[in-house]
Amino acid sequence: MTIETVLGDITKQTDVEAIVNAANNSLLGGGGVDGAIHRAAGRELLAECRTLNGCETGEAKITSAYKLPCKYVIHTVGPIYRGGNSGEPQLLANAYKNSMKLALQNKIRTIAFPSISTGVYSYPLEEAAEIAVTTVNDFYMEHQNEFDCIRFVLFDSRTKQAYDNVIDRIILSS
Ligand code: ADP
């Protein structure tokens, strides 16, 4: 088992059971990774999302994945970065933790995450990568036998580099 990073498009991951969507509070679609996931999954995803009554920041909800190659989409909402003193670190950690909890509850052993909040929501990349990797790794350490693969799918090389740097420092050196 590893926590791994790949450069790529999360909608094209063919060997994971669930992908995580960096959604917004409405869960009714948006830009960035959210838009890409809804486009690839098809209109049925939006129809199921309409039944969920939105999602609080830091919380997560699960749906089917429809036309995507995976089985489930876990929708979570990261914080909009407003300077860092509005609870953003805890909310970002909660988004990862609650996504992992939902995976566990649904016996999902392979999961792919995007870089939550570092696009339109403007979370500074290095700080977000640190929170993402440490939160996911801490959760994994408590549930080692319940996961086979945790993957960060990163859309550009700068983002991948930031995550790799944290993994090298925190996980590989521990
Ligand atoms: P947020 O609103 O949480 O900031 P965004 O979708 O704007 O979410 O951006 C989050 C990250 O997802 C960014 O690094 C962005 O480049 C990346 N991203 C956009 N499209 C995809 C995709 N298809 N697969 C993986 N990552 C993506």
C-alpha cells in the first residue's frame, strides 16, 4: 500500500473504486474538477446530486459514478481561502478526513483525490498539500488494512511537485 501521486485527469482513472470531487456547497456542479466530473459522469449524476440537499464545507456525501469508470463519487467541499484565519486548515483537513470515512463505511479500498481548494478556492498550494498529505496519511495509519491505494491525481506539474515534496518529507522519512 502506498499513498501515491500521478499527474493527470481524475475522470480518467480506471483502476480506483471512488474518486473525490472538490464540489461546492450546492453540489449542483461548477467549474474545474467538479465540471469535469459532471461532464464525464453524465446528467444522471446531477439528478442524484439534486436529491442530497447540498453539503456543508468540510463534509462529504457519496453518489454513484454513472458513466465514469469508477463506482462512486465522493463529493466534498473544501474551504474558500479567506486569508487563513477563518478556520480554513481545519475545514480542509475535515474534507479529506470525512471523504476517507465515507470510503471506509462503503468498503471502498481504492480512492483518488484531487487537490481540494487549490483552484478557484485559492488555498495556497504548499499549505494545502501539507494538510492533504498529513490528513490522509494519519487516517490511513489508523486504518491500514482497510485501504489498498490512496492516490492524489494532480492536474499540473507544479501541484504534483508540491504534493511529492510533502510525501518525501513526511512519509518517506518517517
Ligand atoms: P476548488 O474550487 O476546490 O479550488 P478547482 O476544481 O477549482 O477546485 O481546483 C482544484 C484542483 O483541481 C486544481 O489543482 C485544478 O487544477 C484541478 N483540476 C481541474 N480539473 C481537474 C481534473 N479533471 N482532474 C484532476 N484535477 C483537476
